[in-house]
Amino acid sequence: MQQQRSYVVTLLLSFFLGGLGIHRFYTGYIGLGILQLLTFGGCGIWALIDFIRICFNNFKDADGQELCEYNKTLGLAFFYVWIAIVILSIITNSAAMVAALKG
């Protein structure tokens, strides 16, 4: 019997190191992990898609098993935190751009 990979570990790896594909290595996708590492998560797009799939428990490991200990609340919380970070980034970058244009 093969050991299931943890949902929480996969979610954390994807959130913090998704651009490097570390979550792919953890879930057994070594070749895809190397590809994500070399392309910085497909310029972030591939890493973002993986992150959203993990948040909503639509991601399986290389053996085709679902991640164990799925926590819907945690997945939604990380998804909303990610959205908040994106919105704050847009606001701060817009403010910085306006300041640079004025000065």
C-alpha cells in the first residue's frame, strides 16, 4: 500500500514555493517538478492553476490518489488570502506608479 500525501503539506508548499514546483516533487511528479522549477512555475500561471486546484481538492498525487486530510476551510482560507495579496499588490503598485509619474 502506498502512502498518501498530505493535503496541508501540499497546500503550504504550493502557496510558498509553488513557483519552484516543490509541491510537484512532494506529490511524486518529479519530471513536472523539474519543468516547473526551470520555468518558474510556467511564469507563475502553471503554479497558480496548481494552487487553485489544491485549494479546492482537485489535485491528485502521481499515483492517482487524492491528498489525505482535506480541509475545506483551510483551502478556502488560503485561497482568500491569496486573493487579498493580489489586490493589495495591485493597489500598492498602482500607488507607486502614480507617485513615480508625479515625481
